Amino acid sequence: MVDALHTELLQKAVALNVLVKTSENFIESLYNSTKMGFEILYDYRFFMIDLNEILKENASLKSVFLEVEKVRSKMYKDVIKKGIIQGNFREELYENEYDSFIEQIKIYSDSWITSAQIYHSGTTKSDVIDHYVGLFIKMFVPYFTENIQTQFLKML
């Protein structure tokens, strides 16, 4: 049953990734895709809250999960490379800076729901998602070019 639910979660994430690739406005796309992704994760929060235990007990699912993480990392790398070319992201300040940032993204994505359970229990789904999407998006600000930083800060 856990495998089937994980597959269902992945299918929704893949569909979201296809949708994101069609958007023109960088900041709007980043915000909307993050929000939709967090809504998907929230709907499967039972899985995310117990992720460590689930993966410890299910070696085949852990293997699939780690393969998905490779794909996820490549997706982020592609988005960042495209963003640099389009003038949305700045160049790296040091070697592999964006690899470290991608790891931070994965850590945040895998753990925000647990944080929400601790610090925001009793809060509505919408408020929780808005709060954590806001925190997540703000992690990108130092990597934006000045123009995108200005646009982003106006959006806030």
C-alpha cells in the first residue's frame, strides 16, 4: 500500500513538473509550482512525516526514492542553468554552490511538514502551506539576479 501511495505521489509531482515547464513568468512560476508541490506533499503528509521509518523498513521503496532524488536534483540543476541563461539566477560564487543549494532545497522539502506539525498544529492547511511556501521561496533570493530580486521584493 505504501508503494502504491508513493507511486501516486510521484505521478502528481511529474504532472506538476510538466506544467511548470510551460510557464513564462519566472517568479510566478516558482511561486505557483512551489505552492502546488507543497499542496501535494501536504496531502501525503502521513508519508512525509514517517519518511525515515518507511524507507528503513522498505528497501525497494528506498531505492526508488533515491532514484527519484537523482531526477529531482537534475530537474533543479536544469532549472538553475536555464535561469542563469535567462538572467534569473546569478552565476555561482564558488564551485558547486548550486549543488549545495539543491541539497538545502531537498532537506527543506523533506522536512517542512514535520516542522509544521510541531509549530503550526491547529493551523489551517492553507495558512500552513502559505507560511512554508513563503519561507521556501525566500531561500532563493540570494541566488536571484538583482533584477529578479527587485521584482520578487515588489511581489512581497
